[in-house]
Amino acid sequence: MKIFAPTFILVLAIHAGALAQEAGSDDARLLRDGEKHLRNIRQLTFEGENAEAYLSFDETKLIFQSRLAGMECDQIYTMTIDGADRRRVSSGNGRTTCSYWLPDGEHIIYASTEGHAADCLPQPDKSKGYVWKLYPEFDIYRARSDGSEIQPLAVSDGYDAEATVSPNGDKIIFTSTRDGDPELYIMNIDGRNLTRLTHEPGYDGGAFFSPDGSKIVFRASRPRTEEEQAAYRELVNEHLVRPTNLEIFVMDADGSNMRQVTDNGAANFAPYMHPDGRRIIFCSNMDASNRRNFDLYMVSINGGEAERITFDGEFDGFPMFLRDGKHLVFCSNRNNKNPGDTNVFIAEWVD
């Protein structure tokens, strides 16, 4: 596999050393009491709403969605792992979300509505409370990493987004409403051999592969009572979901052996497996009196009590480990320049 090539290991070793040398001066401002698993935190972005920052396969670059002052909706950007060379790589047309690198480092995927409209499309109906809009105009596109040669990769009459790539670089998993309910689908990296993996009523999304590609971790809602299912179905019919009760699930990469990991009734999302394959880091508001205050937690893949990792008073989320297990990329509201800003950070991980 490409990721184990000797040249890659050398690049990673050099890069990890560079991170260690560059880090170390910001903890007094960025580290919160109780954050014993983090040290040498570095802030990589400094204004705007920046989220879902994911590493390239060679771990030298990040791709993420961002909305800066004056922008009506997110666009896709890349930067090097030290925060330099920030570039917009989406076209600027339509609403975009959920980007990821392809294994060659020369191509990217992301979801966009640009095939349907050049503007950002209306915001979700706020009369419904806090809801996520599953815009049916979202399709998944493939492009070169400079934003050129945009090609549709997964297109349907429904919502197609939240795509991530297997560590072997051969599969893409994503969420789609093409069959009515928001479910997880897997396909080859060229878009062929599409297979539906989940079949239960409820939202299934935000999936990532385990480090060896054998398992998938994801977030899901499971409305149980007739009243809950009716309310859920009413929102889905309007292309909405209410993400206030999401649990973390794990299943094998073929969709079998699904099991629930968390059971706390909170909004749990953005799960990502530690490189040891035995632990999951995720974002939750389980301890928050303000339900919009999210922190990072770690739990065994077999469930049990979760350990709280971050203690900032606002949002911490979207964690992703480097393959060495010694560094963590995440997004946070800490050290905001402006209210509502969310920025990208990288920290050393301490077990």
C-alpha cells in the first residue's frame, strides 16, 4: 500500500520532527485546565468559521471548509499542516461541505450544490428549531487539488455528502437520501460498485473507516417510538434532521455486525478511531448545561464510560489523529478573534 512506502515513512518522520520543533509556545493561551492528553497546541487558522479539517494521505496538508467575513456559505480550502499556503479550491459557486483528500494527494472530493444553483441556497427553516438541512442539491464532486477539473462523482435526486476515503485508498463512504432515508453507502473510489450499508429508520452519517479499513464508525439517530418516528419522518420529508440525539455506532466495513457504542441521549458526532483501533474520539454535549457547548471525549470501541478530553467553555470538535497517534487535529472556538469563530488546531497527544 502506498502509505507504507519507505519514502513516505521518511517524510512523515521529518514532518513529525518539524511539528515538535514548531510547537510548544502557545499552551498558556490555548490549553485548558484538565486537558492532560494535549500539549504543545498550535493554532492554524485565526478567523472565520473553519471546520472539518482532514489530513492528506501523506499528512502534509489539510482540506477543510471555511466561511470568512462577507461569505454567505462555506467554501473548500487547503493549507499545509503548519497552517501556511491557504488556498480556496472550490469554485465559489454554490454551497459546499465535507471535503476529503484522495490517496494520490493530487485530487480531492467534496460535496457541492453548484450543479443546481450558483448561490448558497436558503438557510434551514429556523421555525423548526435547531436542525440540519440535508440539501437535496448536494452532490459529491471530484477535482484536482488546485480546484480544477471538477467532475461529478456521486449524483442523485437526494442529498449526497459526508464522504470520506478508506485508509487503503480504494473505497469512499458517504451519506445519501437517494432511497428516502439518510443512509450510509460505500463505493469504489471511481464511483463504481455502489452498495447501501445501513437500512434502519434514522439518520446515519459522518462515517470514517478504522485505521485498517475493516470497520466503520459513524453517528446515527434511532427514533424508537411511533411519535419519535413520525416527528423524524416529518423533518426528513422536508430534507431536515434534528441532531439533538445522536449516538456513536461501529460496524464492519460490509455493513454487518453493527453495534451501538454510546448511549447517553446527547448529541454525539464526529467520531474518529485512534490509530490503535481500540478507542474512538468523538464530540459530544453530554456534560453541558448549554447544549451548544461541545467537547471531545474518548471511549472504548466496545463502549463503556467515556473520558472527557477537552474542557473549553465553547465548541471543540472534528478530531482526527495523525497515524503516529502522537498528534491530533481538531477544531475549536478557543482563542477566538471574533464571536462565533471556529479555528483549526493541532496538538501533541499524550496517552
